[in-house]
Amino acid sequence: MLGAAAIVHADEALQDWIPDVLTFPDDTEIVADRAIGSGVRMFSIATGADGRDLLARWEESLNASGYRATRSEGELLDQSIEFSGPGIANARIIVAPTTEEGQNLIEFDATLE
């Protein structure tokens, strides 16, 4: 697993607002990376790792490190967590359905403080 600040590919790095306590699978590939103004950030990754397992680990790591993280309720939202903490007003991590290639698309959206 890679730490949040680790380089994902030779010239791609995760956004700097991502908490260092989140670890990413070795096969993580950044598929989208956007900033809107000074406070909104969005990016997506693809990985073959199980999305539900990642969410469970990330929720536990965030809560143990001073962030407030909760699993969203509802049939369509059970594969997402919301969190806030130092420098982050609110953020959401959503696991999209698995692609035909067996990859999980995981989307990160945040509003920074």
C-alpha cells in the first residue's frame, strides 16, 4: 500500500489535501484530477482492490487520526464515507460500481477550509 503523499505513477501524485493516514493500493491509477477555485477539489482513482474494504480501512484510519468520518446511510450511498478535519470543511469518498475490467472507480470530492 502507498501512503497518501506517495507518487502514484512517475509523474502523477495524489492531491496534497488528502490525509496522510489514507493508504492506497499499489495499483492505484489517477483517472481525473480537478480543482475548482481555491476550495473545491475532485479526483478519481482506479484500482483492482475491493472498494468496500478500502472504505472500511479509510474510515477507521480517519477516525483514529482526529478526523470525523461516517459511513453514509442508504442503499445507493452505502459505498461512501463523509469526513472532515484539519483543513477540510467536508469531503466524500464514493466507490462506483466495478467496471467490466474489474477495476473499482473511487471518487474523492472535498471543500477545503
